[in-house]
Amino acid sequence: MVLVVDDSRVSRLLSKQCIAQQRPDWTVAEAASGEEALEKLKDISPDLILLDLNMPGMGGFAAVEKIRPLCPNACITLLTANVQDATRERATGLGIGFAEKPITEARIEQVIVDFEGR
């Protein structure tokens, strides 16, 4: 199962569409915020989480800190337009993946390949 967390409805739909095209047998859930993701995690246990960085309320890094103890084996990838070196370094330090927006089939495919190869 995949959980897509992004405040942009368009980004969530694009991510879901790319995943469905590449892995039609995968189940994809979505959340519009870090807070909503935490609520969803009471009912689901995703293997892969795509997480936006800049969201109203709880941002991506704060969400990672709360999600990690709940889903210690989940592969988390930050999917963001914030491509600064400091952002990449912090993602690496937290042990999560990093993928740049805009969302494309090739970028989602790379996230899936990285996830399946871990």
C-alpha cells in the first residue's frame, strides 16, 4: 500500500495516476496534510509513503518524525519542489528518499524502483 501526502489535490491525483499506470495492483491512499496522514495511519499500514515538504500545518519533516515510529519499516520519500541542498541533506539524515517536483511518470517510476530495490 502507498500513502500519498500532499496539500495539492492535483499533486495527489498525478501521483496516484502515475502509480496506477506503473503498478495497477497497488492500493493508493491519500492525505491532504501531515495531520490527516497520522489519522489515516490508525487504519492503514503503508509500505511506501510519498510526502510533500511544504504543507500548511504539519510540514513534511515534522510528519516524518511522527510517522516513523508508527511505520518503522515504511519507505518514505520526500516529494518536493524545495530542492535546496539543506533540504536534501536533512532528508538523507532522516533516512528518507528525495524526489523533485514537478511530478512526472519518470520520477514516480524512480521512487518505485528505489522502493522495490531496498
